[in-house]
Amino acid sequence: MRLVVLGPPGAGKGTQAVKLAEHFTCADVATGDIFRANVAEGTELGRAAQEFMDRGDLVPDDVVIAMVMERLAERDCDSGFVLDGFPRTVNQAEALDRRLAELGTPLEAALSFDVTEEELLRRLAGRAAAQRRADDAEQTIRHRLEVFAIKTRPLIDYYRHRRLLTMVDGVGLVEEVTDRILHGLPSSNGGRDPALVLAV
Ligand code: AMP
């Protein structure tokens, strides 16, 4: 399976990406996690990314695209991948399309999580307290939601036009949401179940 997962911060992308990668026995590639690990290790990539992350801004496209292209060339991605947090801009989506076209392994699906802003703010406040993520402080959260709306939301139409989009109702127990996704994905049931998937 080659899948991208889109959604605002707090939508549950990371949790579901892990479950989906397990289900499809493929690589789970989470760009935010890769950046956080690099910041913790003090690498050059970490230093390049940190100021953007702390402000709740996107790391520049050239940095992110180079990192993801390198990661996708690793062996574990041969069996497919769930990309969590990439692409976040149209530029990134086009770079991904170009690379996958070169490899002859196009994307199979794009999931977009639907969660109300009220629920997102509630979840992110809980995560800030539990994980001490600097970028989960309240004004940074609001900024990240704005960045999502401006830079990333256009990808919903981008993938809708390519007939790859599945919208997922992201509210509910983790297992319920995973079930919804697996029923909604085109390759899992040979078609989408309109009762479980909000819009395609
Ligand atoms: P996440 O854990 O996915 O919310 O990512 C945390 C932070 O890492 C984001 O707020 C960005 O600063 C940075 N980041 C992760 N993925 C990307 C991406 N695809 N493009 C730009 N910045 C990213």
C-alpha cells in the first residue's frame, strides 16, 4: 500500500498511520517524528528544522522533499508506505508524484481526516500537557491550524481531482476510526462504503 495521510494537527493522523502501516505491513514514515529525532540528536537537519517547528511553521519545501525522497529510497519502503505529515504543500505533493511516477509505483490513496476545530483544540491541549511538545502551546497550535488551512488544505482538492481521496470521520475510538478507514479504502473492499466515509 502506498498511502498519504492528511489532516490538521491533532486529527489523529499519527495514531492511525501506525495502525495502517501494521495492517498493510509497510513502512510508517512520519516527517514530524523524523524532524523531532534530528532536533534531539542535534543534526544539521535538526538545526535547519527547529526554528520553523518551534514557531509552528512549515519547514521549507526543499529541506522536507530531500529528506522524504531519501527516506523513500530505503529498503523498508519497497513494500509500500504510509506517509504521515507529508505532503503538506502542493509543491511537496507534486515532488512525490514525480518521484513515484519515475519509479512506476503511483500513490494508491490519500486519506484526509475530518475533525472539528473545537475537538482539535481539546486534543492538542491534552497532548501538550502529556508530551510537553513545545509546538503544542496554545498560540502555536492556533498558528499551526492556520498554516494547515492555507498551505495543506488545498491538497484535499489536489487528491480529489486525482480520484485518490478518502475523507475519514476522525472522531471516535481509535479502533473505530481504524475500522472506518479500512472499510473506506478502495483496495480494502473493492469500493467505498458511503455510510462510513463522509465524502470522496
Ligand atoms: P507533525 O508532528 O507532523 O505535526 O510535524 C511537526 C512539525 O514538523 C510541523 O509543524 C512542521 O514544522 C514540521 N513538518 C513535518 N512535516 C512537514 C512537512 N511535510 N512540511 C513542512 N514541515 C513539516
